[in-house]
Amino acid sequence: MTGLRNWAGNIEFGAKTLDVPESVQELQELVAANDKVRVLGSGHSFNRIADSPGRLVSVADLPQVLEIDEEARTVTISAGLRYGEVTAAVQAQGFALHNLGSLPHISVAGACATGTHGSGDTNKPLAAAVSGMVFVGADGELAELKRDDPDFAGAVISLGALGVMVRMTLDLEPAYEISQVVYDDLPVERLSTDLDEVFGTAYSVSAFTDWVDPGVMVWRKSKDTSFEPEWLGARIADGARHPIKGMPADFATEQGGVRGPWNERLPHFRLEFTPSNGEELQSEYFVPRERAAEAFTELRALGNQMAGLLQVSEVRTIAADELWLSPSQGRDTVALHFTWIRDEQAVRPVLERIEEKLLPLGARPHWGKVFTADAGVLRDCYPKVPDFTALTAKYDPAGKFRNAYLETYLPR
């Protein structure tokens, strides 16, 4: 197999084959018969986390499952479904998920396995909605874990190291509506001096900056309809906006304070459009909320070094959770996301300088994106790493689901 790449196009997978089983039994037989297996979701990772020295497997063609239990307020889905597909069905039945990421195009299983998140002071990462899972283990047999199982907190954000997910159960809540309003030119210093006001006045808030421009663009997604024409020195945008200044907003979700279903407002982009297709790299670092102002100061000092490389940086907030490999495990968190041009050789020296400043503040790199930290640093960043590596030894003693990425960053 040659030529298969990730979504961004910066990684060409080295696996010998890509298998797309059409039944769970076929998947079980494939896993049992091979020494090395990794799962490829929607490919929206920017490093070799999904690669395999053996076989790559996609679960996209497994029989679709989407079963809503109204009494339990849960939905059970097949692992290959994308968020946009699940959320439309859930909304149609009067239910909702607690939060969404910026893209509805990504697979639910892949997003949860790598710690994907949205924004909101009270919103935990997407994986926090998972209450149960069924996966194919290293022996080819089905394993099931539920929230009350002692291994559960380590298995939800698994980086694909425990097995191949086939079904997941997610918590639901009553459907709600969101109005999205964009503000231009929030003074950048307000991110530090008014952090709670900036991020606490709407259900989900994203701030976009390049760390040089004195004005920040803020997207506020609110459950109520009240919004001010001017706010903290910013003003409501006079038209639709793209997260990257100057880019056409055709693919963005509706703005201007128009109320609509949660699944059509919480993402930044519409499902029916592809917002971009590669030509970028992404990095992300998660700092304790109480260190955010220090992180902003460091990034502003580095702003000129990012010029020409950084397309946009997004700031979001995440509530604390207890999933072992979650970037917000044990602490309220501010996420600092970077979208770069697709030139890793040019970007990596800047990442080294960013990490030099942010890691002493307790920053945790995103598992699925580009970073320069080594295994020792990650073990210090994520205190549950030793527990997780022990868990992988329990479920996959021969290392069937391990690859070069896991051997490098999570050795056991």
C-alpha cells in the first residue's frame, strides 16, 4: 500500500495494507490473525499516532448502529460514524450532546480516543460523554467497559492502544438552541485581565489571534439571545467571519445572533462543506487555567517569530475531568491551538521555543498534533501515564496495537 495520507497530507502511512471490514466478525478475525494492527479514523491527526508497521484498519464500513435510549438518555453508535451524522439524528429526536469540536467531519471514536474538545468553562472534553464502549481486543474477542469499571477512565482516551472500537455509548441531554455572535478587535490584553469575563459569558467561547495583532476575534456561542453591540472594547462583526482573517466565511456556521440547533452552531464549520483540505499543520498545548495569563504573555513575546508560519491561533477553555490521558485531567484548562503552514521543518524550531516557555507552566501537548517534547516530558505532563502504560500491558501484552509513536512517547 502506498500513497495513503492523513487529512493534512503531511503523513504518508507506512502500513502494508488498509483493511475495511464490513462486519464485526470479519474485524475480529482480522485482528486475531495479525501481529500488528492500528485503526485509522478520519485521519485528522498530524503525527504518526495512527500509523502501523502491519495493517491499518478502518471501521467506516461496519454496519451502522445509532440507537437512542430515551429513558436512559443515551445514544449507542457504531465507531465509524462522524459527529455530523450522529448529531443530526440525535437532534431529530429532541436530544443533544454536551459539546462539539470545531469540525463535525471527524469520527466520534477517533476524536474521543485522542482527547478532542470544544470550548466552555463548564464543558469537559468530548470523551467525557462516553459512558460505555465495546472494542475488539488483541485476542480478537469483544471486550466491554462501562463507566463504573475501574479501567474505564484509562480506556476512553486510549490512543488506539487497547483495541479496535466498534461501539460507543454517549450521554445525552435535552436539545437546546445556540446563537452565535462574533466580535472583532477585542484588545489582546483583555485575554489576561478579563479571562473570566471573556470566556464565562457564553456557553462556548473561542478567541482567535496571531499573537501580534492587538485585536482578537471572539466567537461567542450562547444559549440565550442577549448580546451587546460593544463588549470589553470589542464590537460585533459587520458580517460573517472565518477564523482566519481575510478568508471567505462561506463554510462557517451561521453567525449574527441567529438562533439555531446546537449541532448547527457549536462547530465552527458546516458538515456539508469541507472547510479546508490539508495544507496545514496543527499543534495544541493545554495550560492550567490559573497559568493562562502567563502563557499569553509568553506567546505575545514570541509572536513575531511565528509570523509567516502561523495561520491562526485559537484559545478555548475546558472543564476538568478524570480521564487518564485527557489534556484537562484533574484541572480546569485553557487550550492554546495553533494552525501552521504545512512546513514542519520551518515550524519545529518555533514549537521548541513555544514549549520552552509553556511546559514550565504545566502545559500538556495534544497527543494527535505536532509537538517536540519527548517521552520523559510527557510522563511529567500527564501524571496518569504510568497507570495507562500498565493498562496497555494488561489488554495488549504482546503489543499488537503498538507502533513507533507509542514506543517513542509511551514506552513500557
